[in-house]
Amino acid sequence: MKPATLRDVAEAANVSTTAVSRVLHGGGASVRVSEERAAQIREAAARLNYRVNAVARNLRKSRTNTIGVLFENLKGLGDGPLYTTCLLDGVSSVLFQQGYRLSLLAEIDHSDLMGSLGDGQLDGVIWCKLARDADSASILRDMPIPIVAINASEPNDDAEALFVNCDNVGGIHLAIDHLIGLGHHRIAFLSEAEESDTPDRISRRDAYVSQMLLHGLEPVELECPWNLQGAVAEILERKSTAVVCWTERLAGHLLDSLREQLISVPQQLSVIGFDSTRYCETTSPRLTAVRQPIREMAAFATETLLGMIRREDCGFQSRIFPCQLDVRASTAAPEVQ
């Protein structure tokens, strides 16, 4: 059976096709349709089993109703840590309710970012961990679609995109002050070598160094591959009594490595992570971690992006969300001062 058309509905309801478009498609803003007539149109559409052609509608509006979420180095969605899962949950909680689709972009052609993102397939992009450099500034300036950056480098006054970050500096200060309050003075900072240019890693590392120096303590910065045995050996050689890891993922791997090497936490070494999702309740011991409101940040970024797409004049601004420290079982006073 041939699908019913907009004209079929108009004839069945004895109205113009423009009125049908207004009621069923949201078009024709200048056309007024009474509630009684709108009910007749909807009844006729239901009786004829009329379905809105989403593709044609979006072409008319020059929209795809698809939002891209761009991750650099996306991996490990199923291995325990929940940062990415929480972020996607925050995005989808807003996106799906408003009839938008989500496209995950794990790999793009950096030599042709305009072709990858501005080819008409996306209405906008949430860019996770966007670096602030000359190349990215040029991309943001020339991109034909709006971009909201989340957990990226701190924005400057002439930023071409909106930025949604957590307070990395304040979060690291909470971690360092907690450890110093417990009596730790030899505190190391651990990150992965492959993440050395990641924006939030840089912010957290810089905050660690400044806070250690503020307290008159020597910073100990360590980078490691996924095999942490070498990093553990260096931590012990430096006689560190506590370690701040730049993510909960790395902190979880560190706890596993310490357990394999029969090093007790927190008796011999206190460990703090960053993110503090439910994953931290499943580690052994339960992981003390800086908590950033990942879902709230992602939902705010998504609402902001949709507003930009609709060209709503709402005074959109970048925003930094505060962090908190969730103290669990992986930190305690050091055995040896």
C-alpha cells in the first residue's frame, strides 16, 4: 500500500497542505490553525497512518538532528572506570529527549578536520579534551557548526567556542591539602606518557606543582606506560608516601599493581584518583578521589550546544564546575613520617 502523503492528509481533513505542515511538522509559523482544526488534522493523519518524513523535514530545515561527540583516544569503555560512560549518559539525557541522535567520533582526520566535522552530517559537536593551540583556534574560528568543548584547555578571552570544564586546579588542591592534613610530605603525581599533551592532565599537573611549592614541598612528577611496575619502583625509590593519579583509571591500575607487588594501601602508600565515579567504590581498597560532576557538565554542554544550534539568544557562557573530594579507604596517615 502506498504511504499516505501530506496532501492525502490535507484532503481528508479538508484543509490546506500548509495547515497540515504547521500542525504535523512545526512549519509555517505564519499560519494559524485552531485547536479544533488541528485535532481534525491529527485524527486524519492517524487514520491514514501518515508518517513524517524526517529526512525531508531536516533537509528543509538544513539540519540533520545529529550531534557529534568527539573523543581523542577513546578506549576502555568496558574495563571498569566510568568517566566516558557518565559523560555519554549526561549527553544522552538531554539529547534523546529533544529528538536528536548521537554520533560518536573516536577517530577523525586531523589533516582535514573541516571535512570531518563540517561536511553537513552534524549540526554541532561536543569536543572532549580539546587542546588550545593555533591549529584548534583556527578550526574553531572557521567551523560552520557550533562547538562546545568539555574538559579542554582553559578558555581565553577570544575563544571561538564555549568551554565546559571542572575546576581542575581546585580539585587537585583538595587532594594535596587532604594528604598534607594526614601528615604526608612526600607526595608524587602520576600520569601516562601517552597523555602528556591532554589538556586536563596538564592543568592537574600544573596545579599539583604549584600547590606542592606553596607548602614548601618538592614535587615528584612521574610518567608511566600501562605497565606500572617501573613506576611503582620509582615511587618507592623516591620514598613517596602518597600518590595523586590524574584519573581514576590510572589510580585503579596503580592499586592493581601495588596489590600484585604486595604493597599495602593505604598503610605503605596512600592513593588518590580523579573523577570519582561508582568505579571508585569497586576498587580494593575503595579509592579516595576528586569528584567532578561529569553528568551535570555533559548535560549543560549539550543544552548549550542545542541552544546555539537553534540560535537562541540566551547569553551562552563558558562555565567551570566545582569539584569535591570523596574520601574513601585508600588514604590514611603515613606509617613513617
